[in-house]
Amino acid sequence: MKLSELINGNQVILQVSYSNDVHEFNSRVLGCKDDVLILSEVKCDGRRLRMPRETGINIIYQIFNKLYIWKNVLVDTVAYKDRIFYRVKDASVESKYYNRRGAYRLEIDKELNIELFSRGQSQEQKVFVKDISESGLCFTSKTNINLDKKIRLVYESGEDTYDMSAFIIRKVYDSKSETYSYGCKMPEFNEKLGAFIIKEQIKRRRVSA
């Protein structure tokens, strides 16, 4: 997949190295023409972030339950009418599949209820859960939900129950199905859930073998 295949409104994550550490920021695609991609600005501690001039950054994009990454992409910071934009001059670069944090994912593919939290109150919604991992989950819905919203999913399997609280960090709209795909990240790894996922994957392989 090429960067130039992204369309207006697609949400991406920018991995930027500074202060001897790697930081992640949410951004979105504002347009692409002649293999030049324009991204929206991000802020760090209230300040507009300028991209490094001599080194590249990583760009991550999720479509449904697959992550793509473009590594070491050179990005210019462009100031225009008191605003800042990021410009990728060569958006013809190819991506690679990306397994965030090496987390094992378990396909669920069923309708389940989640709790959506807003202003201290929760509302139950039925969504289609694609998969879960020890670091998060992915679901689709017709409802347009804002980024950074907290959600809660209680997943039951046999005698065990797994309580998953996470925050929406990615959102992709599919115009054909008119649905949104949401990527959610938990604040920390759930080791108990991770162990269950690995066992369940092994069990499924034996059944299908």
C-alpha cells in the first residue's frame, strides 16, 4: 500500500523521535496530489510540533484490523496563514504490515455490547467487535464516535470474564459500507487476557487442522 492511496480524513499516527525517545501523535490526511501528501498539524505540550529536518518519521495507518507502516519518511513542516501543515513530497513509498508491540490478536467477529463513556456517564451500544489483543481491540459501528473516548468491553469465554477498558486512538470511515472502524488502546497490557488469547489461537489451529 502506498501513502498516496490515503484519502482526505484518514487518521494516521506519526512516530517522531526526539529527546532520545519515540513519541506518537494523531494526525489526519488533508489531501494528496501528484504524490505529495499533506497532513494536519499536531501539538506537544500546547506547542505546534515541527518535523525533524534531517531524519525521517514513521507513519502508521489502520484499516479494519490491519496496521500498515511507512518507515523513515521525510516530512517538511510548512507554515501557511498562521497554520502549520506537514508535507510528504514522495508519497509513492510502499508500506509494510505492522504488528504493534507484538501483540497477539484474536478474531472475534461478532456483535457485542460496549459501554461508551462521555462526561462521566456511560451509554451502552451494540457494535461489531473484529478482534481483541492484550493491548486493545478493534470494532466497527455506524455511529461516529470521537477519538480519545473511553470504552469498556466485558468479554466472556467459558467460565472466564475479561474486563477491557480502552481509549479510541484510530478511526477510519468506509464510504461503501457507511461504517467506522475504531482502533482502541488499553493503558497497559492485560497479561491474563494475553495468555487466554495465545491458548485460544492454539485451540483454533488444532480444530481447523
